[in-house]
Amino acid sequence: MNVEVFVYPFHDTPNTACFVCRHILDGERPILFVSHDLDDGMWEFMCGDKHSEEDLRIIGMGEAFELDESIGLLAELPYGWCAERETKDSEWKTYQG
């Protein structure tokens, strides 16, 4: 049996707090926007829609990685940079925010 195992790739520990929108946490939408904040290094994982504070949740980085392991491709995203994609299967496009 061939089982692929992904290794947690981030420098931040798995219990480091990050923001995620409720749409992702509830399994309604995929992660389509990622931000690695310049001022505090906080990670944000969003579905790409506009959000109010009521839509935001705080979870651990490890939980975010479990929700979508493709965010591991962004583990080296510098502070102040963002990444977006059109769909869950699209390639990430990175840019300085």
C-alpha cells in the first residue's frame, strides 16, 4: 500500500495562531488567499471573499495545514507577501502586499 505523507513545512510551530475565515473552517470553501503579515508575521488563510470580524476564526497553523496541505507550498512566503489562486487546483500566484 502506497501512502503519501506530507511533512509540516512551516517555520512557525503547529500551535502558532493564525486567522482563517469560517467558510474554510466549516468546509464550505477552499483557501484561495494567503497573507503573511509584515507587521507581526501572522498568517491569514481566506476564501477570497470580503469578511467581517465575525467571519474570522483563530486556529493553529497545524490545523490550517491539515485543512489544505497545498498551503505548505507557501511556507517560505516572506513577511508582507500574499498568494492567491483561482480554484483549489490552480497554482498559487505570489506578490508583495
